[in-house]
Amino acid sequence: MRSLFDELKHRNVFRVAVAYIIAGWLIAQVADLIADAFNWPEMFLQMVIVLVMLGFPIALFLAWAFELTPDGVKKAADLPADMPKDPRSGRQLNRLTIIALVIAVAWLGWDKAQGPAVINEVTDTDKSIAVLPFADFSAAGDQTWFADGLTDEILNALARIRDLRVASRSSAFQYRDTAQDIPEVAAALGVAHILEGSVRRAGDRIRVTAQLIRASDDAHLWSETYDANSDDSIQIQERIAFEIASVLDTAMDPDELRRMVAAGTDSIPAWEAYLQLLSTASRVFTEQDSSLTNELLPLYETAVSLDPQFAEPHIVMADTTFGWLNPSDFRVAPPGVPVEEVKARFRDAASAASRLARTEATRLRAEILRALVEVQYDRLVDLTRGRLSLLPNDNSAWYDHLEALVQASRYDEARTVAERYFSQRPNNNVGLALLVSVMGRAHHEHGQQLADELVNSPGVSPAQLYQVHRVYLYADRVDEARELAERYLGLSTEPMLNFLIRLRQACAEGRTADALALYDTYNFAISPNRRTNTRWLALKTLGRNEEATASLMDMDNAETMYALAGHLTYTHFDPRPFPNLSAVLKAQGIQRETIRPLNFACKQQP
């Protein structure tokens, strides 16, 4: 009487199990390759895997229940216990197992050759990169928010690496679905490397592909495909950022590098809510689409409720609510949210962002926003200078510092910083950052050069066109500004900014009657949170300076000082008629003695 183990061995159950496992693995690999080639949904691969798993116990049962004999396949139970074993069955199973094993080893070798190995050694000493928006290959095409959020997080992680120069989001995202060659895109963005990729998501399964390309010879330095559950999406983002930084040989300790590229949370739902928040906030800003504003607060509250220690959602919301408070920012709070609630939300988000920040640069960004709202310009200049020293290749750091110098009326210092920026430009297409700052508003000659580069770049956004239009008017390039205004109005859906563009162009062309008609018919209630600022801008453009000053008088108090001080971003704003603001500035040693007149304002009729 044979033991159970001996009986299993006698009936070839073990041989069948080994052969089936190897064959099943090969079937799954072939199915994965077919699904990828034909862009089939992940459900196909899942069904194949389920069928293979279900077949395993069936194969073992058949091996136990039936026996190959010289007379054919017979039920094992019907055979005599002492019947000799037919050697053919064992030999056939051995051959099948060896063949499957050889194929499996060959497959693994091929797959390894396609993996994340560095194909070409990095010799380019210019450590610079642009992260193009990842494509959404999901069957329903409804994962753009995830693809954009993942792109943003990889970009942000790389931007924290001090010796790696990263093109700005606004610049890189202009090349979504571009047909241009990689070397052309890299040349336009002023970078040596491009990271591109795609996302395909179905249910709980996710596939992310990424590849790093060197622009000089279009060589693929690194590539990888990640197939995982959605629960692994944080690790995918961190791993991509880490691999890219490693391939580009950044000068950082590996442990520090891992900390810099970490997502900041272990909660997948919190991270995904943050990705959607980040993607939506970016769209509101770059596309000037205020209709998305209502989505921001619920996404923020979801993210921080799931992980209260997650700093990144707080910094996004601090920046967003600062935009709602800033009178010179077109972003507005959702309807029905009073300004006091906005201020409270800003204080809470900025405080949490500063307290929980994982990097000093992120903490400084939160403190910069707080200094702006608290009208502390000496501190603001110091904070922005400190952040720029940490992120010398970051456009937003340059913008913040230049904007702080303008608000503090340090024009000479601002021009020096502008020259420094222009001599080493982090990338050629800086978006609105420096155009709206010294080089545009202070009539710096480089502002026009940057404007010309920007306006001719592919995929330029409405927000960027708006700023370039004003730079052209500052430079008295009225005819070019007219063409740009028409181009902008064909893209923008923002009533307030469309009104200002038309008004400025009419005044610059000397069409005072048309400008007055625009002003008289504009419904300032369209933008209630920006009514005062919009009216001031319009009155200044019309040349009605006394009325413009009078429109802001009610803001010269402690409660709304931040809103009044926000007008210091305009070099034609005169703070002297406002006693409380003047006292605050004087206490900080700030004297705005040079007020630059608005050169394109309407000429007043005698």
C-alpha cells in the first residue's frame, strides 16, 4: 500500500503541477503582450489569469484521476494496484516541462533586455529635463486628471533636486499630444532631456509607462512599464522620479534623494484626491477656467481628512485661497463663500503647510504667502531670496523674488536680479512668471524679448497671452497687441479679463468713445470678488486716476490691508493717498516715490 505522497508521485501529479505552472505563466505573459499591442482593456489580462488559476486544480484532478496506459487513457481507479507504470507518461511530461522552461528562460532574458536598464550612458553634463504630460490611454478616456496629477507630482519631485533643472509646468504642458520631434521640443524648452509616458487604468489595475530621452541624439536612456494595482501608484511615482534622478547622475545622497521624491503620504485615497486637486488647480490657473473652482474645496477636504499629516494638499489650497484673496489675481472663490471664510481657510492651510512641509523650500513657499497677506515686505524679500537660493533653477522662485522686490519698490535691485535671471534662464519659455514681473511692468527690455519668444511658442495658454498683450502695450507695440488681443479673445471664456483686454486695446488705439462704452456697459457684478480691483484697473486705463483712487479708499484698514497692498504689484499704483497703507510701508522703510504712469491709458478730453 503506497503512501499519499508516493501515490501522488506515481500518478505524475507533481510533474503535472510543475508543467502547468510554467505553461500558465507563459500564457499570462503572451496575453499581456497581446493586450498591450492591441490596447485591450486590463480586464482581458485579468480574465486570462483567472482562467489559468481555475485550470490548475482541474489539471491536478485529471492527473490524479486518469492514467496513460499502453491501451490509452484509463481511469486510475479501474487499474490494478500492482500494474506497472507506463514510462511514456513521465517522459512526455518531462519533455513538456523542459520545453516550457526553456521558453520561460528565453522570455525572461528578452524581458530583462527591455527593462529599466540604462541603454546609453549619460554623458550630457547639462542636467535639465522637461516632463511632458502623460497621455491617458484608458479605454473610457476619463483618467486625464490622474495622468496630469501623476505628471505634476513627478515634475514637483524632480524640481526639489537642487542640481537638476526642470522646465516649468506651463511650458511643458503646451506640448500635450504634440506631433513635434523630441529634439525640437527640448530645444524650445531649453532642456537636454525629455520624460514622456502614458497611463492606462481599468478598475483597480493600472499600467504606467515612462521613458527618458536624450534630445541631442534622440536616445532612450531609460524606460520602464509598471503593471500594478492602484494601491501601488504612489510607489510608481516615487520610483520614476528616483530612477530619472539616478540616471541623470544628480549629486545627492540616495537616502536624501528618496526623501526628496517621496509622495508625502501612504494613503492611496488621499494621494489620488490630491492628484485631482493639483490637476484641477493647475487648470484653473493656466486655462483661466473659473468654472472648475467649485471642485477644489471638496477635493482638498477629502485629501486632508484621509491623511491630516499630508502637507502637499495644504500648500495647494494655501496658494489657491491666496489667489482668491489677491485682488490682482483672476482666480475667485466659489459663489457663496464669504471673504472671511476664505481668509480663515487660507490661514489654516498656510499654517498646516508650513508646519508639515517635508522640505525647506515648501515651508518657505507657505511663509511667503503668509507674508503677502500680512503685508510684511521686508520679510517677504528675505523669504523669497532664501527660496531662490534653494531652488536656483525654479521659475516660480525667480518670479516670487522679483515680484517681492517690485512690491517693496526695490526697482534697482529688481533689475539686477532680472539681469541675473536672463543670463542663465532656467528655460526659454517661462510663461507669465517674469513677463508679469519687473521685465514687463518695469519696462525692462528683456521683458519684450521673452514676450516675443513666448507668443510664438506652440500651445501658448490664454493666461500667457493676457500677460504678453500687456507687455506689448507697455512697449507701445499697439498693432501687434491688437493681433494678440484678437487671438486671446478667440480662446478665453473669462468675462473680466476679456473686458480688460478690450478696454486696454481701445485706449491704446485712441478709441476713447469705444472704451467708455465698454466701461458703461460692463456688469461688474460678474466678478463680485474682483469688483473693486476690476473697477480700479478700468478707471486707471481710462485715465480717470482720481476716481480710481477713490474706489479703493474703503480698503485702507487693517481688515482689508492685504487686498489694498496687493495693488503694489502694479508699478502705476500710488500708495500715498492711503494713510494707513503708507504708514505700514513707511514703518518697513518702503517709499514708492517713482510712480510709473500707464502709457496706454486713454487721453482725457479737455
